[in-house]
Amino acid sequence: MGGFDEVESYPVLPSKNVEGVCKVSFSSFEACDVGMVMDLPEGPLGEERKKATFDWKLMRLNVEEPSYLRVKLAIWSFLESDPLFHSQPTVLSSEEEKRITAKQLMRIRESKFFNDVNGVSYDKKLLYLMALNEAVNTLSPSLSVKFALGVSLFSICVQNLGTERHSSFIKDVWQNKILACVAVTEVAHGSDTKSLQTTATYDHNTKEFIINTPCFKAAKCWVGNLGKQCTHALLFAQLVVGKQCHGLHVFIVPIRDPYTMHPYPGIIVGDMGDKAGLNGIDNGFIMFRKYRIPKDYLLNRTGDITPSGEYESLFQNPQQILGAALETLSAGRIGIMQESVCSLSVATVIAIRYSGVRTQFSNDNKTETSLLDYQLQQWRLFPFLAAAYAQRAFVRKFVLIYADTVRFSMNANEDTIKTVSQMVSAVHAIVCCCKALLTWTCRDAVQECREACGGHGYHKAARLGDIRANHDPCVTYEGANHVLLQQTSRWLLRAVDEVPDLDFDSARFPASELEFLRNFESNLSLKFSANSVNEVLRVDFLIEAYQWLLCWLIKETKQRLASSLDDGENAFMAKNNVQVFYAQTLSLAFAENTVLNYFAASIQEADLSLRPVLAKLHILYGLTCIQKHLRVFYEGGYASGPSLSKLTSEAILEVCQLLRPDAVALADAFAPPDFILNSVLGFADGEVYKHLEEAYTQHGGIAERPVWWSEIAMKSKL
């Protein structure tokens, strides 16, 4: 097959310099060299690894980002050295899970990894925190979420939305003096944030805000860290001055005495109880009864109370203030995307390593066939392997754009405010659709990997069930996916009208993300013309197909909106009526195209020896995404007859076969150490059956009669 070995679609660039020395110091943040990547143990997977066409250690430095890897290796070593982080021999109650996770959080907050995290640039701190978060999340999603909410997201929000008067809170949270939570969702309102009912009314006489919950439907709920432990909350509430409501603002609200852990008077707070997963997180609810906080606890970058008791803001209306406040939470959504890619990667490693060892049935009645040799197993697993590589590359690059946008916006002036607005809107739109795409991809992958491992995949020691349960809330928290997709489609519909204002030649974000709009009308005239599999196994085909797809979905969605309005529907219902099949599909297609573009850019930067296999992964991910949109390609007239469907299906199977020799090595390249992976099916030595035997036989009481034997035994001997 042409194209992959020559990687003709990816420009030849100099090899990446990966020289450096690993040091456990945040301030240096240096890279790892190949020598820091430990050899894998001998075992049943050895023959699989010999088939690889590339150096898996070099690939690890391409996938991981060497400086990230240095941090992760150090943290993983720290976690493995402490018995507190070792898996428990028995299933724990949810209360015990919360206790252990709380103790683990205290331990990592006291560790050397936070000694010098303050006083550095925002982007450098963000990159470090993401490396830390990924390392911890791979072992314990509950622990990483607890830290992210209680420390990193709190400090980012206070830094971005507060001013100098709030700097002590940032210092205290990093010095382990306080632990925070983010209280947005209410019992009766989640995604509809503008309708939240908790109020913060300014009392000019005492220079305080009075926080009040008018009814149970306004109780804050699902707040991580709130149920048992946090001392402070970032509270989203309606700011009221006099008789006027100025919309949603953010307040720092003390919740518990850090010395006694008792809640302060005027607060009703409690734990919400057991969940389907993530039970190490103490999700809580809270209600306020005319609870007072100082005036200075308002995060005042978007609006403030003057000495005379008047409200002032840089923004013209409450919706702008709400947007500015909620945009800061994009950091949390980026964290969720990163965690989803992490879970996707771990599940894929487990399933592919297991499939490399497991054999079933024989073609010649002599030698059983490896599961990886079955076309069906390749088709089930390899697209998710490709997705893990593509989405990991996207997150790694996009976080730099996010950090650049934050830095640029914090230094905005009258001359740059328009550019800042465009950048912030684009970040929000991309985060919304990609959070949906990445979390849904992970959800589907974990389930497929569980099934691909057969019955053994259902055992708790395989870990796939825990990954599935712990990932599940990602599709609804920090914004329900279906609602977030509406944000992206609205941005795209506006963007097509703003093309004349975008400087495409500069390639500056966000014009770089909207390049397909430059030739909107000509893209709509594109037609599928391939006659062979080789013609669809090319990047050019992916680019063309997505250019047509995005432009047609924008055109069709706009036309249907206009038609609904002409028929007398109001704007709200008109938007509602175009979501299914059109606006939502547009957002997901845009997310897929964005991930593909970022992955392609990362391939251009990779070592020459890695590009052929990365090109195969890029094509496989693109083709599997295109297959999901076949209805639209035929409905819109891009294709007719069976060729598009037939050729893409054949191409997917061909790429899967080409990736077969590299599958285990590709999984090895982002696999964490065995202690962190913690799956009897996925350990690096491939000794699946030895580890299964240990899982079956080394837990307590396996051969003893149950303590409740008398309840089921026959009552008398005959």
C-alpha cells in the first residue's frame, strides 16, 4: 500500500532533540532521554514486541512529552514507595474509600512535588499540574479529581477571577492550610447556570455579603470535596445590590473550621451518599441560611462593589459576566479531557496486551490463534488505539493554546480586546465539543475493551470495571455533553458570518481552526471520486471529506434555523429543533477534524522513524470517524452509490492489518508501570494466567464455608 512508508503527506522535518537528564525538581522541568525509559520484562509478550517496526522507547518520548514523563516517573515512583497508595485486598465501603482518598490527598500535598509550584509563570504551572494530574489519575481517578477541585482548579479560578486581595487564599491552598470545592450546580438547575437561585446580597452597613438558599431546589449539590472535607467553597451565586440583580458572580465562602472540621453556623452541609463510581470523592450538598461573608471575598476581576456601595463592572450585562466567570472553568474541562485520554489509554493497553497473550481456536488443529490475529479483534480495538494517540496529541498541543489565550487575555487592552474575545470564544467552543468527543470515545472504548477481554475482563482484578464506573460521570459533570455541543454549533454558525474579519493568512488562533471556511462555497461542490482503497488511505481524502462535511452541516443547519423562524418559531425553539442530526453532528464533526489536524501537526514534529506507524494511526482514526457520518455524506450529495461506504470499510480493515505487528509496542509506548496499571490482564510481563491464578486464590476465605452457612444448610440428616 502506498503512502505510509514514504509518509508523503507529512513534511520531513529534523528529528526532535530528546537529550536531557531527568531530575526531580519542578523548577528545572527538564526532559528525559531514552535511557530513562525502563526495559520491559521478558515473558509471553516478547515475541509480539519483536514484530514492531519502530523503537517503542523513542515513541514513548514522542507520545508523552519528555518533560511530562520526567515528572510522571518521579510521581509514580513516590506513589509505589508508599503503602498508603497500594490497592486494598478487599472491596471497601464508600466511607472507607473516602477516608483513604482523603489521607492520600494529604500525603501528596505534603510531598516535595509542591515545594516550589508558586511564583512561576501560569503556562509553566499549568503544564506541571497537568503532568501531576495525569500521573495521579492513572492510579486513582478519585484522588486526582479531589486534588484538581480542591487545589489546582481553585487556585486557577482565584488567580484568573480575583485580584491581589485574594492572593493569601492561593498561598494557603498550596501550603495545605485549606481545601476547596467548586459549588455551581443546584438541585433544580445544572447546565442552565443563568437560572441558579443562590443569592449573595450586599449589606452596605456591615460591608458583607449575605449568602442565602431560598429553597431546597436551590441547594448546591454534587459538589466534590464538600460532603466531608473541604474548608472553603468557590460559590457561584447571583449578586444582588439594593433591589438589582447583577447576575452570577464567584465568591470564596468558608465552610468548615479547618481545626475541628465542624461547619460554621448558618450552613447545612452533608454528604450525598453512595454513587455508581468515584466513591473516594465526597460529593456533597449545602444550603445557606443568611450566612455572612466579608465584602472582599467576592472575586472582583469581573465586577466589584465601590466604597460607596455601588456595583461596577467592565462588562455591559450579566451574561457577559457569567461568560467570563464560567470560562475560567475551561481549565477543569481540559483536565477532564486529559483524564479521559488517560483512561482510554489504560483500557487499550490492558485489552491489547491480553489479546497478544490469549489464544483461541486453531486453523490447522495444531497451533491456537492469537486474538490479535483475528480481524474482528483488530477492528474492535485498533481504532481505539488510534484514538488514544490522536486525542493525546490534541490535548498536549491544545493546552499550550489555552495557556497562551489566558496569558494574552490577562494583558488585554483596548487595542487587543477584539482579538482576546475571538480567542476566548474559540477556546470555549473547542473545549465544549472536544470534551464531549473525548469523554464519549473513552466511554465506548472501555466498554469495548471489557468485552474484548471476554469473561476475564469482568473480574475486578482486570480493573476495566472500575475504569468504566469511574469514568462514567465525566460525560455529565463540568457540563453535560449534549448541552456543551450546542455551544460549539452556535459559535460555528456565527463564525461563518464573520469570515471577512478573520486573518487566515496569519494562521493565528482561532483563524487556524476555521481554515475550512476560507473556501466555503467551493468546498460544498466537492464530490467523492475515489476508485480504489489506496485513494482513501491518504490524508488528502480526510481533509477533503471533512471540509465538505463541515461546510454542508453549517449550511444545512443555518437553513433549517431560518426555516423554523419563518414558520413562526421563536429563536429558542428554532435552535432546539435543529440539534438532532444537524447542529450536534456539526459540533462532533468539528471536534473530530480538530483532533485530526492537531495529530497531523504532531506527526510532522516526530522523529522520522516514527512517522510511518503514526501515519497509519492518523488514517485509521480519520476513517473510523468518517464512517460515523456516512448518512450525511449521502444525504448531502457528496457521495452516491456504494463506493464511499465500501472503500472506507475495506481501508479500515487494511490499516488494521498493517498495524497488527506494531499493536503491542504501540500500547507499550504509553503504558504506565505495572503498579499504576494495576490489571492482572495487562501487566507488562504478559503472564496473564499466573496473575489470574493469584487473583483467584490469594484473597481471604476462598475455600472456607461462608459464615452464613447455617442459613442455607439442610436442617437435618436423612
